[in-house]
Amino acid sequence: MRQKITMNFQKKASVEERFQQFLSNCVARGLSEKTMRGYKNHLHCLSKYLDIAIPLSALTKSEVEMAVAHMRKEELSPNSICSYLRTFKVFLSWCKEEGYADITIPAYKPRETIKETYSDEELKKLLEKPATNCSFCEYRSWIVIQFLLNSGCRASTIRNIQNRDVDLESRQVLFRHTKTRKVQVIPLCSTLVAHLKDYMRIRKGEPEDYLFCNEHGEMLTENALRLAIVRYNQQRGV
């Protein structure tokens, strides 16, 4: 006799299985690859303290709270705990909308920390123009530092700026790649415009080429940009 088809999966689906469905939904909604990687990484880290193999229907608020207590006992960074739980809350909200579960967990409030900022002396060192015989990478990093101080944009935004996005005449730059996915137009100060003009004369390239590229004219990876800034700071004793 053939086995009867039932809806048991609805009750037996594990937390991990539902999370995979959640990720598929995120893809369908057009979330960025970086966001998706973050979600996957956060669940992986959370799974060390929370059993994600159990059915979602068996998950309780107290089990999540026990996981938080365990993470705190292991002295995980409060910001890391907050990130993991923020992702899990988004997942549980989706589960509630789909009718899979009705669990609400409170927001975890990490202790506020004051981030150390650059001193006036350090900024002076960073903004000092490199020697004329410097490498292209050092010269580009100098421009990047100025650009970041002028706009305060995210690393992913600055990596995606193309030559055509910079309007030197109007003293503005177009951000096509933003967290909100909305195109933004940002004004540029006169000093940065002058330095960008010199930089773009050296950088050359096609309108669609990336403005802040590597020495071969290719798009900088996120890690390459981070290391370039770190190296630039260290070279100046900052």
C-alpha cells in the first residue's frame, strides 16, 4: 500500500529548513548578496548556542533566551549577539507572516560603546598629499580618504562609483549603489573637486569604469579597499 501524502512537513519542518525557505524568499525580494551572506553567517553562529535542528513549532522564547545567556557566558561581543538576534527576529517575523510560528523575542540592547575618532593631528597626517613619486595605489588611497571624509559613504558605495558618476562642473557625485537602493546625489567640496580632477586625469578609463580601481583598472574588492586604507593609515603612523 502506498504511503498517504500528508501535511506533516508543516509541523515537522526544522528551524534550519524554515530558514532556508526564508532565504529563498529574500532572494525573490531582491536582497543583496552581502545581506544574504550576513543572514547565513548569523544563523551559523547562532546555531552553536541554539538547536536549529528541532522543529520550528517546538521552538520557545525561553530557548532563545537560554542561547543569549550562553553567548554572554562565552563573552561574545554584545554587538555580535545583537546582530545574530536581529537577523533571527527578522526570520521569526517572516515565519509569523507565513503562519509557521508565532514567537516574539525582545530586542537585545548591547552596552553602548564610544568609538574612537581621529584627532586633528591624525587627520592632518592623513590629508597630507603624497610625494610625487608615490605609487598609484597610495595616491588613490589619499583620494579615497578625502572622499570618505567629504561624503561619509559606505565601502560598497565607494567601490561602485564609476567615472561617469562624477560631475566636476556641478561639484557633485551620483551614488548608484546605496544601502536603501535609492540613487543619491551628493555635493563635493571645492578642494576635493580639484584633487579629483587631477586624479581622474591620471586614472583615465572609460565612463563606465570604476573610479577607485586597482592598479590594473579593475574594481576593488571590499577586502582590498579595507587593506588599502589600513596600509595608508599605518604608513602615516595613524
